Amino acid sequence: MKCSLSDLVIFTRQESFVQKMCNYSKYYQQLAIKLGCMIIVTLFLVGCAGSNLSGSQQASSYSSASAADQSGTNEQIMQSAARASQINDGLDYYLGTGDVLQLSVFQVPELNTKVRINERGNIVLPIIGMLEVQGLTIPELEERLVEKLQADYLQNPQVSVFVDEYRSQQITVMGAVKNPNVYSVRQSRSVFEMLSLAGGVTPNAGDLIRIETQQVDPQTGQLVKRNLLLSLSKLLQGQDEASTIRLNGGDSLLVPQAGVVFVDGAVENPGSYKLSGETTVWKAITLAGGIPWEGKQNRIEVIREIGGEPIAIEVNLNKIRSQESEDVILKDGDIVVVSYNLARRAVSGFFRAAGKVVGYSLN
């Protein structure tokens, strides 16, 4: 059988076309296999993560909760300040320089007088003479006058004392409050009243409050300076005996800013996060977006500096969830490191790289 040159050319072109079609078929078969693998792995990863709330949802939830906590704290402060104002009858006001007192003694007109406390904290009265009154409350002064008159002049004297003019007392409120300032008050104030005057705490406020105050020593009867460190959350819950403390002129109140902790390793959003109240490892990890599939929930370390040396505290989040272990309360400067599962990280990295080849991403 004879073939012409034109027949050979046509045959060659047909063979070349068939070969190209076969090559295209193999390419699309491989592409389909890759896409199938990607879909299977993606469904597997989603299934692994599906039982838990996503990291971004958890972080959003805690962010909203943090803002709500700060707003709720200020609301509690205002309510506590209002209650303190209602029960404040002025009996615990400490007398001081500049106060003007109105004295009345029944059937002793010479002692019905108005007197100002001098710079040394004394008053001078007819019959009685000089009397030190600095730091006394009204009931204590009345009791002292009764003792003086009863010892030398009268039987069962009836004494009344009123503050006709209050001296300008100044209490300083500093730190993480909305309106830090030096406030002039006419009477002693509770911690809540002073925080309320300062507009409440700011979102970056810590839980601890430092107070410098003067209190009467029960043994000597003299005013002594005291430095107190109080927990705001416990004060609001009424768990601290110091919740009834009263601040007077010269006292100061400081609300420090909250500290920070660092979260690193296998978390969605590594970085620094503010300590708010009692911030635990679980809460810090959730603030950082949670632990992804390739992270190890049973291999977490808290790096803490103790005595100038870094100490590693091992934490198992699975045991904390099942209440087999207690969560660790973090301190300012702590570093939380979540370990990776190397096998899962390698698998995740492989499929991310494969996804880029076919134009698909696992993220």
C-alpha cells in the first residue's frame, strides 16, 4: 500500500495531537488527586478543631469580657460609694488644724463657745485651759471634755460638740484612674468614694491598690502612718476587712497599671497581654487565640524569674480542663510557651506548601 507525502503529514499530526491529549489527561488526573487530598486533609483538620471554640472566637469572647469586666468594676465602685455616703454620719471625722468647733455645755454658759484648732492641734477653753484635740473624733472629744469637767468642776456634765467649719482636707488619687487629682473633702471618705470622685478605674488598671494613710494607734492613741496594699476585687466582694477603711486629709491612694505576660509558641496570636485580676495560664492562652492543631496542650511551660534566675513551671492544659490539676496564676513578666507537636507541624507545613502549588491555602 502506497502512502503519499500528504498522508504521512496528516498521520503525524494526528499522532502528535493524541499524545498531547494523553499528557493533558495525566496532568488533570494528578491535579484532581491533589485537590482530593487537600479536601480530605482540610476536612480532617476542621474535624479535629471542630470540638473546640475557634481561637479567634475565644479571643473575641475574652476581649468583650475584659471590657465588660472593667465597666462592671466601675459600676460596683459607684454603687459601693453611694452606700458609703448614705451611712457616713461624720462621727469618724478626725479633727485637725483649722477646724472651727462649736461647744455647748448644759448650764455652763462660759463654755458655750466657738473655737478654732490652732497649728499645734490644740484648743484653749475657759475653765479647762489648753486641750490637745488633733486626730480625735467628735465622740472622743466629747468624752475627754466630760472627763475634765467631771474631775474638777461638774457632776454628770452634758457636753455637745459640732464642727462649725471643716478644714480643707486633701486626699490624693493617682495612677490608673480616669481623673487623677488632689481632691479636697470635708469629711473622711471611703476607698470607693475616692475612686468614684476620680471617675473610676481605667481599662489598664491592675487589681491591687496602694494606700498611704494615718490611723490612730490603739496602744498609744497617736496617729501613725500606715502603708496598705489591698485587692480591689476582694474589696468589692467584701472579703477584705480593710473595705471599711476611711481616708482623711493627707492620705493618698494609688491604682497601679496592670502588669503584662508574654505568650509564645504554638498559639494563634503570640504576643504580650495585660494581667487583669487573676490571669491564669488557660486565660492567657485563650487571649492569645487558643492552641492550633499542631500545638501540644499537655506541654506548656511558664518561665518565671525567681531570685534573678529563670525557672520553668510545667503546665498540662488537659489536666486543668479535667480538674486533675490546678491552673497557674500568672505574675507580671511571666512567659507562657506552648510546645509544638513536631509531626503535626510537619504535616501541616507540607500541606500548606502543597496548597500553594495548586493555588489553595489551609489558612
